[in-house]
Amino acid sequence: MISNFFLIISWVFLIFGVIGLFRFQSIYLKILVAAKIDTVAFFSIILALVFRIGLQWETLKLLVILLFFLITNPLNSQFIGRSALINGIPLKAKENPSTDYRAEKES
Amino acid sequence: MIDFTIFLLLLAIGVISIKFIFSPTIWERILALNLISGKTVLLLLLIGLQRDNFFFLDIALTFSIVGFLAVTLITRFLMEGGRQK
């Protein structure tokens, strides 16, 4: 029962992550989506599996995978953002329809 | 429930693969690669639970290590200037 609840939470966050990857135009907003929403989906699916298989030795292995992912996914996001910033992608894009729609509507 | 989660993960991998192929800059492609590697680990875990075969957990741990090394090394290579240096 609890594992089904965590699986439903993971569905919502998976769908939001894919929509956000197509909705945003700047790369830094996409990195935000990848860093936060995908981590929540990973966390909830592994918690669902832990509640489903009970207390065994494999539970420890699942928690090791979760700990490894929680350490390395922010590192990957930080490396990608730093690499894009050093190589000259601007922080604020001029032609950005996802954040400029209010100015277009007023004018 | 687990079957629908596997279906949703496969759909997400397919949609992100479109983003991986048709992206303008290389950093968006690496970002899509990062997402695909994370979802592949989840897919291996769910398939291992569905078939009651816990050896899939070791394969998932190996996949997570390989994905982390791939993204880190490619971004460090691009941070130095890439092939144009």
C-alpha cells in the first residue's frame, strides 16, 4: 500500500521532468529540472522498492545505490552548468519565450 | 503498478532520446545523457524486482558508476576547451 503511494508520486514527478525539459529554453533551467525533479523520482521509486521487498540483505544494496545517486547527481549537474558557463553560454538569454511572455503581452 | 512504471520509464527514455538527438548545443546532449543514465538504473531495478532476480541490483550499481564517470569525464574534457584547443 505504501509502495503504491510512492510509485504514484514517482509517476507525477517523471511526467513533470519530461515536460519541463521540453518547456524551458535556457539550459540552466533544464539543469534545474534535471537536478531536482529527477532526484525526487529516483528517491520515491527506491523507497517504493524498499517497502515492497521488506527487510533483506538486498535492501542494503538498494540503499547503497540511492546514496551513490544522491552524491553523484548534483555533481554531474554542477559540472554541466560550470562547463556551459565557462564556454560562454549567457546566463540570461535575450530571446527566451518562457520568461518573456509577460512583456510581450503588455506591449 | 510496476508494469505501468516500467512503461512510463520506457516512454520517458524514448522522449528524452529525441531531445538527445535534436539538440543545438553539446551541453544539452550531455544533460539528456545524464537523465537517460539515471532512468536506465531505475529500469534495471524495476525489472529485477519484477522477475525476482536480485542480480540486477549489481548491474544497476555498475550502470550508475559508468554513467557518472562518462558524464564527469566528458564535461571535464569540454571544460578544458575540447578538441579546438
